[in-house]
Amino acid sequence: MTDEPRGDAAPSLQAVPAAPLPSVRPSVALLTDRYELTMLQAALADGTAHRHCVFEVFTRRLPAGRRYGVLAGTGRILEALAHFRFGDAELAYLERAGVVDDRTLDFLRGYRFTGTIQGYAEGEIFFPGSPVLQVEGTFAEAVLLETLILSILNYDSAIASAASRMTSAAVDRPVLEMGSRRAHEQAAVAAARAAVVGGFTGTSNLEAGMRYGLDTIGTAAHAFTLLHDDERSAFDSQVASLGSGTTLLVDTYDVRRGVENAIAAGGTSLGAVRLDSGDLGVLAVEVRRQLDELGATGTKIVVTSDLDEHAIAGLAAMPVDVYGVGTSLVTGSGAPTCGMVYKLVARADTSGVLQPVAKASAHKTSQGGRKAAARRYGPDGRAVEEVLVTGPDDLVVAWSPEDGSDGLAGETVDGERPDLRSLLVPLVVDGAVDSRWVGAYGVQNAARHHLQARAELPRGGRRLSAGDPAIPTVDLVLR
């Protein structure tokens, strides 16, 4: 063979250098918008870059039909902070592309976030206006984190919010995440993590399993059955390899015959059969009856096939044991973002005094000044209000539910709990990350916190039908 073109033949293909895989890059600093760096350049030039600032993350409204949101991604932000560094490769690119000047490059070379971050605990419920994250430091340090923080929180919280609705609809039945093939490969890992925060019990994604200590699930697809000469030989092979506790996919051909083959291969101790097509409710009833008749009373029924929270709720009365969800989960079940914004709410003036600032644009207003936040509970222990605390910065910083100066003091109800719970927790203090919120333990902590917070919603607050937020948000102004 020769590489030389012959006549009208197309020229030969040539090897070109490939872009590095995203997972290979050690820095996340360029996962940002250009204007974060150009703002920094201008602020360095005019002397405002080192002004003390407070930024807040919040959403102005919930997606249509949603009654609450679920905060997720906080741990991923904290993990990313250590990798938000401008190394030689990043600086060389910025210089080559003419993005910023030499002075800014020098600043970026030594960039480290040394400020403070507090916010809602990961897994917490949020509502419109909830200050789910506060970033405090110099303008130069804090503004650079905007895009990364929003990209993580908007996606992860959308997934966790959808996951919470699905697991709420499933009640006590497990829900498994299997949406990797419907998302960007890196988003799939984030989605698996957020799903577990929202109550899912496992994921098909092995990278997520390794990175965050999640339980992984999965046995075989239709392709494995089609590979074999007949269904029975496919099932025999799977059981021989994975044991009788495996799950056999019984709808490649005829479901009834598939169940017969499954029990013949795995015996009455077969772990589960899976249904991935057809009228899942009707099939579940028929398959349950058939399994019981065959003596496989302990064999579970797993259903998949484009499920969402509404489909899960529709199967509540059916003999389904486990749900598997893919596409609807990783796309936020119709709400792929939470609409969170990152706004400057306070900055030091020329004398160094922190002053509230706010945006006044039509339909995009923000409320100036640092906020504290708490949730108020009724006599039954269920949430009744989201309380946003505003006022002079020193008073807001010092405020706690136990103060008693606002008429909402933390009184015990039936000797159990105070009627007002503070929602902001420390995440980063002077650049040091609180390790409770990161890694595998951070995910477990977030999942536990979410179940507790969701259980505190008022009756009706978890309905899937459209309506107002589960609880109203009220302002408490300190003076």
C-alpha cells in the first residue's frame, strides 16, 4: 500500500494530535467564562480587585410545577477548589490567546482561594431566594469561582431535585440510576452522585462508584440474550457466571416464556427479573402471578423503560419491587437546570466598610446584603416557613435562632426540637475545606441529610402536581 494519492482518489488520512481527555487535566481553572478573567484584569488595574466582597448563590424561582428544590454539588465544589490553579499550561494558553495582560497572568499564577464559604448543607431543601451558598473574600478571589460554582450547582441540584421526586413517589421501593448513556460522560458521574443525594440506592456508573463509594448495579442487556442461540442458553450462562441472585431480563422475546426460562435457569431462588418494555403495570401483575405459581415467591420484579416520577407514582399499586431510571433523571425530568445565579450582595467601600449592593434590572432584581437563613417549624415538627434574615451586616453575622430578639426564638416543641433551625453551615474557613462534605462520606452525609429535610416538609409539600412552593419564604429584618 502507498500513501500517495492515485488519480482522483481522496488523499490519505493523516494522524492529528488529539485533545487531552477531560479527566487527564489536573486543573479546573479554565472551566470558566472569559469575562471572569477580564473583570479581574480591570479590577486589578483600578484597585478594586482586593475589596472585601460577599457573593450569594440563589434561585429566583423554582421550575414550573416544582414545590421544592434539593441542593447538590456542594461537595464537588469543595473538591474542585484544590484544583482551581493556573499552571503553566493554563497560563500559556491565556497568554497565547491574548485573554488577559501580564499583570493578570502574574496574579493568576499565585491564585489560591483563601476566603470563606458557607451555605446550606448538601441535600438540604431550598426555595426561591434561599441563599444556598455564600462566598466571602476579595473580589479577585471570589469572582473567579462564579462559573464553576454555578455549573456544578445548577446541574447537580437539578438532578437531585428530580431524584427526590422519584424516590418520594417510590416510597420505600429502591430506585436505581442508569442514565450514563444519555448524558455527557463527565455529567454522568455527577448525575450518579446527585441521584444518590436525592435518595437513589445505586448507580450503573463505575467511575461514580469508584470516586464516591457508591453501590453499583447491572447485569445484562438484550444484546447478551440475542448473542446466544436461544434465551434459555443466555440465562444459563448468566446464572453460571453471576449466580442465582442475578437479575434476568425477560422481555427480549415473549415475557411469559422469558419468565419460564428464567426460573428454569436460576431456580426459585432467582434474585429478580427485569421488564424493560410494554405496559409495565399490567406486565408486573402477570409476572408476579406467574412467579408465585412457579414457586419463586421471593424473586423480585425490576422495571425500567423511560420512567420518571409520574410513571413511578402510576405504578405504586403494582407489584413492582425496584425501579431503574435513566433519561428522565440525567436530564432533570424536564428541568435540566435550577436557574441559580451568583450575585455580589455586599462589598467594601473606599473606607473598608461593607455595604449592601443589589441589581435592579427588570425581572432580575436581587436583594442586597448578606443573609442568614433558618427554617421555622410548627407544633407537629413540620416546616412552615423559610426565614431570610437581613439587616446590618454585623447583626446578620451575629444572629442565631436562639437570640430571642425577633419573636421567633428557638423554643422547644413538646420537649423535642426548637421551632427555628439555622440553615447555613461552614464549608470553607480561610481557605481550609471542611472534610465532612467531600468524598464518599460527604455523599453519605448529604443523602442522610436530604431524607431528614424532606421528611420535615408539610403534608402535601411533596405532591407531584403543580402548585406553590411547599412553604412560603418570609423576611426577618434586624435593626
